[in-house]
Amino acid sequence: MEERIIDDEYGRGVRLRKTKDGFVDVTDELADESLEEGEEIAFEFPIFADGEEDETLVDLSPEEAERVRREKAEREEQRRTAYKHACEEGQALLDSGSYRSAELKFEQALRLDGLAPEASVGYWRAKTQGFANPDALVEEYLDSGFEEMEFDLGYEAVDILRKEHCAVFQKRIEELNAEEAPLMDKVKETQARRREVLAPRRKRGVFICLGGAIPFLAAVIVTLVLGLKNFTTPDNRFVLPTVIAGGAALLLFIVFAFTGNTLINACRMYNLNEQLSSTDEGKRVQEIREYKAMYEALCKPVLAVEETEE
């Protein structure tokens, strides 16, 4: 007689026993008494609503499960009402120009529903004073990037900002371009002036380094040749010259290291001068470009859902 023990979807052990007649008797493994052959057993589980998955209802009676659902629905309705009320108050404060108070109201709404686009958009409208100061939004995500902004605000909220405030973002890009142009002229002028000093210094460093490298390499070669002579000559007449040549090579290596360091420093100063961060104006240009990248991302056209799916 074939017998199997399996776990049902609720993790309870169930014994399946096949009789001679081909029937299968189902018995609860956890039952205190075994069932007679042919005796039926019924399992009663709470019926979940469509799409509902709540493990806390498994051990409850139908009446208790219904009560829990009702209380949960009441709490959800209270949360939605409180969220709607906070958004309405925030919008009224926003319309009246009370930006700080509106910001606090929308913060309250976000605590009730952190993924709601209405609260997220309202919060940043208040934070930026109706987007009169859009940099307040960009500065928040300047280090983490645009993807982090989309993740925090929600894609739907970012799309709303794109559609409603793209003109503001475009205007800000134009202002940043106007600020960047004269700064770049100053950066290039400063770099050119420094380059006139650093380029000859780097060239001189190359010759100085070669002046230290050539004698050092010559001393190394002489030391190696004399060292090989010691293995091919029966007497020890090349030992002392080898030691002297090795000592000279060591001294010349110190000179070579000093001259090489001179060249390295000259090249490092030259390369640093070519970077934007070498001047205060250049640092500001870098910052401006980061702002522009964020605003350009905010101004990208929103693709239609059908095009995105394709």
C-alpha cells in the first residue's frame, strides 16, 4: 500500500493513502486519532478576498477574519482621508504663498503615503517656492544623481515636474550657459599663463632626469661586466673594481632618484594645470556643468507608454 506525506500550501503535514480500490484517503498528520478507512475529513480555511494575502488570518475563524479585515479597511480609509486633507491644506497654503507651512503639510502627507505623486510634487513646489528657486531641488540630488531623484520622488512625480516646469528648467540652463562662458575664458587664460612657466620646467626636468639616468645605467653595466669577470677569471683581481663600480652605481642611483622626482613633480604640476579644478573659476564651471546635466535630464521628453513598452 502506497503512502506519502506532503505539506500543503499552509505548511501542514497531510498523509495520502491509496487503497486497493484506487481511492485516496486524506488524514491530518497532526490529528490525535487516526481515521478509519473510508472516513472523510474536512479542512476549513479562511476565504481571502481577491488579491488578499494575509498570513495572520490563517488561524482565525471566519468571523474573526472578517473583523480583522473590517478594522484594516477602516484604518486604510482613515489614512486616505488624512492624506487627502493634508494635501488640500498644503495646496491652499501653497496658493497663498505660505511656502514653509505648505512644505510641512506636504511632509505630513508624504509620511502617510511616501509614493504619492501629489504629495511629492507639492512638497517640492513648496521647497522651491513655486520653482522660483529650482536649484533647491537639484542641489538635493547633485551628488547622488538623477536616478536617485527619480527613485525618491517617484517616476510619476518627476514626469509631472517635467511637463509643468520644463520652461523653468530650460531658462535655468540658459542662465548657467551665460555664466559658464566668461568663466571658461578666465580658466583658459589662467591655464595658458601657467603653461608658459610649466612647459619649460617639464622640458628641463626631462633633460635633468636623463642626466642622472645615463651615468647610473653606465655604472650598472660596468658593475655587471666586472661581476661576470669574477666568474671567468681564476684570481680575484676584479673583486675590488666590482665593489667600487657597485658603490658608484648606488650613489648615482640616489642622484637619478632625485632628478626623476624633479621630472615627476614638473609633469604633475603641468597635468594639474590642465584640469578645471586647478582654479576657482574652473571649480565653478564643473559645478555649473553638474547642474546643467540635472536640468537637461529633467527636460528630456517623456516617452509614451506604448513606445516605452516596444
